[in-house]
Amino acid sequence: MTVCSAPGKVYLFGEHAVVYGQPAVPCAIERRARVTVEPRSDDHVRVEAEDLSLDGFTVEYDGTVGDHPDVDVERSLLDAAMGYIDAAVSQARDAAGAPNAGFDITVESDIPLGAGLGSSAAVVVAGIDAATRALGEPLAPRELADRAYRAEFDVQDGQASRADTFCSTMGGAVRVEGDDCEPIETPNLPFVVGFDGGAGDTGALVAGVRELTEEYGFADETVRSIGDVVREGEDLLEAATSGADPDAELLAELGDLMNFNHGLLSALGVSARSLDAMVWAARDAGAHGAKLTGAGGGGCIVALDPTPETETALSFTQGCVDAFRAELATEGVRVEV
Ligand code: PMV
């Protein structure tokens, strides 16, 4: 039995603009997906996933990836979750040169689904790592990140950046610009996450931004301005001491940039009433800055606050169903058992 876990992430800066080749800085957080893999003697794949839909599900199918029997789960939820697991199985089989390998797979996750925290990337990264290790063919981190990206790319019809999968594989903060991905040194950033219980439709939101940029020059400039905010943020992180607790001045400057980034995302039409309410509740509670994280439309916001105030304020904010502190996960994917 092989168990691997991989972290979710928040975007400190740069979602959406990253789709247009601007840099982005996602940061891994200590909320993980765990995938247990046991090789089988036949070519069947059996998947047990208690946390990937409302009631969880168990699916077993023969060697043909993607051909699932009906189970008692809303079809769209099953297809969404199984799409990622199938893609991870295909990548692991391909990487290990074992096209008929069968597995018993159990997925557990404490990352809210589809809410901008990289839940699918964490499942795919942990799944490919566990399955290739179980077959005796562990992958180097960059190859693992690349295969996880290709899995997401396939499931999302080409609408995927490398940000989530690279960040989940490597842990810590990373810088992504097109195909160029590098870990970056950061201080301990005191993230607080607010979750509205919903999820945005990433494909529709990305398409909406594209329409705006095609219609209006100023929307295109807004995307470039997000890139400028990211570069400014990177300079601040570079000048700070890695691994140390950040001083108030650094937090204030990063927070200002997060606020600016949220405003620009809002201008591009990807915020939501619930996200704005949580962003303002965090700012009113004294957070240094707050912004939506991920595709938007619903889901999560991220704030910077070393005190308990923001978490408490968010937990009393109408529309916020969960608020939690999210430590930077310095470790990316790892073997648990
Ligand atoms: O909601 P998430 O975590 O999948 O983030 C989407 C980020 C986008 O920039 C909007 C799209 C992408 O693939 O980078």
C-alpha cells in the first residue's frame, strides 16, 4: 500500500492574468488530499472517494479508463471527480510503462472542492505519485508536476495553467510564467481563508475575461496591470528573509498589492457578492489585505493576518460557511506510508 499526500494552494497574486502569459505566485497551504494506492492482480480500477462529492462514492471498472458504471451519485459530480482520477491513472500507467496496471484507490481530501484552492491538482499530483511509486517507478518532482499538468490539461480541455500542479508538487511559494515554473523563497505568510460554500465555473470565467480583453483595450491593460502587481509583489518577497515571520511593513505592502489585485480581478468581472463581502469583512477586521483566490465567481478568498481577528470576523460574516488559518505548506507532495 502506498499513501501520498499533496497540498492545496492559494493565489497570493496573479490568477487569470497567468492565462495571458503574465507571472503568478501561488502558495501551497496545509490542507491536503491523500491518495492510497494498492496495485491489483487484474486490470481493474476501484475508486473510493468519500470527500469528492456530497455523499462520497465507490466505483469499480475494468481496464478501460473513463468507462464508469452508474453509481448513486449525481452524474456531473461523479464525472468531474472521476475525470481527474482517470487522468491520473492514465499518466501513472504511461509513466511506469504498465498500460494494464490495476489499482485499488482511496481518495481523502480536506480541501474544499472547486473553490480556488487547487483540490483537483492535489488529487492528481498525490494520485500519480502514489500510483507510480506503487508500481516501483517513482517520478522526479518536475516530471511528476509535468504529468499532473498534462492530466489537468486533458480533463479541462486545454484550459489549465501549470500553477496548481507545480505548486502542489513542490510546496511553498512558486512563480509561474507560461511554461516557466520555479520555487521562490518566502517568509511565513499568515494566510486566512474564507469559503462561501460554492464554486465558480472556471471555464466560463476564463472565457468571460477573454471576451472582455478582446472587446476592450482597457481590459487587456487590466490583465497587464495584474502582471505589474505580481512583479512588484515578487520584488517584496525577494527582499524579505525566507522562512522568517514577516514584519508589519512587509505585510502592509503585500496586503496593499493583494487589495489592488482584487480590485483588478473585480474589474474583469470575476468576483462575486459573497467574495466581496468576505474581502471587506477581512479588511474591516484588520487584515493587511484580502483578495479572491482562483477562478472566482464563488469559492474562497485569502487574507493576510497574523492575529486571530480575521478568522473570527469571517466566521460571523453572512455567506461565509468556513474560515480557517492556512499555514504555508513548505513541503509539497510527500509519501505518508
Ligand atoms: O480556481 P483554480 O484554483 O482552478 O484557479 C484558476 C486560475 C485561472 O488563472 C483562472 C485559470 C488557470 O488555469 O490558471
